[in-house]
Amino acid sequence: MYIIITAIILILGLLFWDTIKIMLTTMTNSSLDNGYLWFFFLLGINSIIIIFILWFYNYKINEPGNTGIDGSTGNTGLPGNICNIDTPCYASSEE
């Protein structure tokens, strides 16, 4: 799963490389008054939330749960016919 996520991030990075490069050059040339600071602040908050969700999911998946209470004992079955080992059971019904 981590390989797939890494591959998707790399593909997105390669597809949007020109856009990322233009954004980085305009960010370094400006005083961050044009909304880039707010964008990266929200990006950081969302990254923290996603990391927390993934951590909590893995924690819950690997944590053994509580066992429930035992149920009540069921009714016992009816007694069957006694069959000796020496003679097969179907032989007595055919006679």
C-alpha cells in the first residue's frame, strides 16, 4: 500500500512539476501577502489530520478488541441409539 501511495505522489509531482516550480519562484520573490501563507497553513493542518487518521486506523486495526460475555448453554440433544462396534448400525434396521 505504501508503494502505491508513494507512486501516486511521485506521478502527481512529475505531472505538476512546472506548476510547483512556478509557485515556488513566485513565493520566494513575494512577501507572502498573496495567500500562499494561508494555503500552506491549511495544507499543514490537513496533513496533520490525515496523519492522525492513518495512525488511529492502524492503531485500531492492530489492537485486539474486548471479548464479549459467554452465551447461555443450549439444550442437550436427544439420546441416540447405541451401536456396537462389532456389528454395523445399518444391519439391525434391515432385519
